Amino acid sequence: MNKTLTETGLTRRNFLKCSAVGAVSLCAPLFVPASLFGKSAPSNRINVGVIGCGNQSTVDIPEWLKLDDCQVVAVCDVNKASYGYKTPKQFLGRDPQRDFVNRFYANRTGNAGWKGCAACTDFRDVLRRKDIDAVAIITPDHWHAIMTIQAAKAGKDIYCQKPLSLTVEDGQMMVKAVRRYGRILQTGSQWRSNKLIRRACELVRNGRIGTVRSIETQVAYNNFEGPGPGWKPMPVPEGFDYDMWLGPAPEAPYHADRCLYKFRFIHDYSGGQTTNFGAHSNDVAVWALEPKNTGVVEVEDLGAKFPPEGSLFNTATEVAFRVKLANGVEIVCKTQKPGFGIRWEGTDGWLSVGYNKIESSPAAAAESELGGSDIRLPVSDDHFRDFIDAVKARRDPIEPVEDGHRTATLCHLGNIAMRLRRKIQFDPQKEIIKNDKEASAMLRTSVRAKWRRYLR
């Protein structure tokens, strides 16, 4: 899959944008020792560029590193290095994560001088590299559409963290680009690659609780509280390209709680816990259903709570909305502990699944065996492995772009209904809101002029 580095097409300007150590390391893949990847020949390896070096990268990068037929050759982030992520002890950014990757390969090869991973500020420098086969997008949600579209145009396959998109329109453009350019996209909602979740969904799909009538899904409480009304701007820290961090989002004064991990609680960059945890629980909820007619037709606020007007954070602090699907199934999504869980109510009982166990009434539903005539869902026990295998086989992974878009759309519509405090009617075929101009305008977001062309 990977090309020689003489084919990368790096210009002197792009080369100099990379950090000094990372730039020198661009030559390393020419001399990769066979011991690094075991039996995996260079022609069979997938070179990955990681875009986004924050909290989630501490989970995802080790997953890429453990795969023998995958090599991380570049990391990219607008932050050079700093504290201020999810926990006080996290020191992250492009330089720490580049060093982490290089240390891993140095230990694996016994070559203490290993410098095979570059560190760049601009994601476009990653996309220009012809030796990179796939990118992992681990950025704030407002960047997902542009980066996915541009990666697809550049011929890169894409692992995009959930939620897939910031808005419904973003998701539509992402689906179109992935299919137009024939790329593979895995939505990073890893519960589909969990044996327990797959079993629960198969039990429901095969009628162990009869016909599903309603579903309850959970999202977590906010784990941070932002500055209230009257908050003051702060100076941009050294080594942080704030304008690039904003990217397509509206201009806004810098505050430490706007960026890094806490972006999730501001509508310009994310959909709060509705899209964060909802991208998991609601995805699992619908995966268990016969896929026909699972589009949203109606969404209604059930009394969600929000921070005081003028606060920096403005996403829901307590999520509460109801969704009706085209097949008549209703989903109620609410903030509850532990923050991830799904309960299906059927004509013959109920079944629930959470982090560690399946429960049901009658108990026999959860304990029943699946036979040869039962419907079986696609099998993946490793979301990252499944993506690499899909790239090699040129097949859809377990959560392709359309599925990520469908789940994100459900969550986005929930946010719109909660913010407007009213019921919304939606056409799942045309993907439009009916007879509500204000709500329809929220299917998209404004994009700063200099970034608009990157959505084409």
C-alpha cells in the first residue's frame, strides 16, 4: 500500500512546516527493519497519519501501534504541547504524541534512534504525503467534514471518530465524498466491535422479546462545568495555533475552556453529550432493528436542561428527547448514570445491555442460544483491525459512513428539538425538516469564508 518516500511530493515549504525531528524522520520508512512488523511485508502495510493529538488519541494511537501491518508515520495537531486536556496530568499535543510513537517503535526494534514519525501543524501536509494510505481523524467535531472530504479527494481512507459530523448537512457531504472517491470510512463508534453488544443486538433482531415497540438510551452527565455569564477572554498560549483550531467555526475570543477536551460542550464545535455518548447508545439501539424504515420522522424535547444564558458552555446539561422512527419505534434518550445503556421494550418482554452485562425479562431471552437460522450481524472484535482489513479488502467496515451519518442525524435532530423546545417533523428520505424554517436552518452551520472551498 505504501509508496517510497521519493514519491511523497513534499515541497520544501511543506517539509519545513514539520517539526525538526519529525521532518528528518521522513526518511526512516526507507529502512524499516523486518523485525518491526514481523511477517508483514512493506507492500502489505497501511501507513496511517493521525490528525488530532488530544485525549482520544491516547486511546486510539496505541490501537494502531499494536497492529503489525499498520505503521503510524505522522501525527498532526495545532497544539505543540501542553497540559489542559481531560485530566491535569495529561501532557499532549503533536510533539508528545510524535515522541510516544517514536519511543514505541524504538523499543520494538531495539533502535534507540528511531525517528520515523513526523509531527505537523496543518492537516493538509498529511494529506499531501503520497506514502500515507489512511488518516485517523481525532479532532473536534467541527473539523470532521472538511478533513474527511479532503482526505477522500486525496485518495486516503478514513477512520473518523464519532460523532461523524457536526451537522446533518456535514454528514450528507461526507457520505457523498466517501462514495464519490471510492474510499473506505470507519465511524469510530467502537461498540459495534464488542461481542456483548453484538449478542444483545442479535437477540433483539431475532425476536427474543417479540416486536420492538420502544427503546430507552442513556447519555452521560457533563463531566465539566464551564465559565458562566460574564466570562472573560484569555491570551492564546504559546505553541497553540488558535486560528487554525477554530478553522471553519465562527471567530470567537480565546478561552482555555473553549478548546482541547472541553470543546465538546459548545455548539459551534460539538453537540454535547447528546452526540458524544448518544453516538454510542443510539447507534446500538438502531443496530438491533431491521434496517428498513429506521429513519427519524419526528423528534420532541422532553424538558432538557441547559446552562444559564451567556455561559461559555451552551450544550444540554441534562439531555431529554423522544424520537419516532419510520417503523413506529420510539426512542427516549436521557441523561442517566452510568451514561451508556440501551433497553429495548418488545411485545414479549424487555432486554437491556450496558457496559458489562445483558439482562432481560423474561430471563430466558438473555440466556437463549442463537441458532443457524437466526439473523447474524457483521462480526468485528477490534474496530481498528476491522478498518485495516476493510482498507485492504476494499469493503465496507462494520460502521460505514452511511451508518455513522444516520446515528449522528438522530442525535443532531435531538439537539435541535431540545434547543427550540418543540416537536420537529423530519423527512428521512430527503433529510429535511418539514414546515419549520428556524429548525431547518440548524441542519447546517456557518463556515468561515476561507474554509468554504474545502467542503467541495
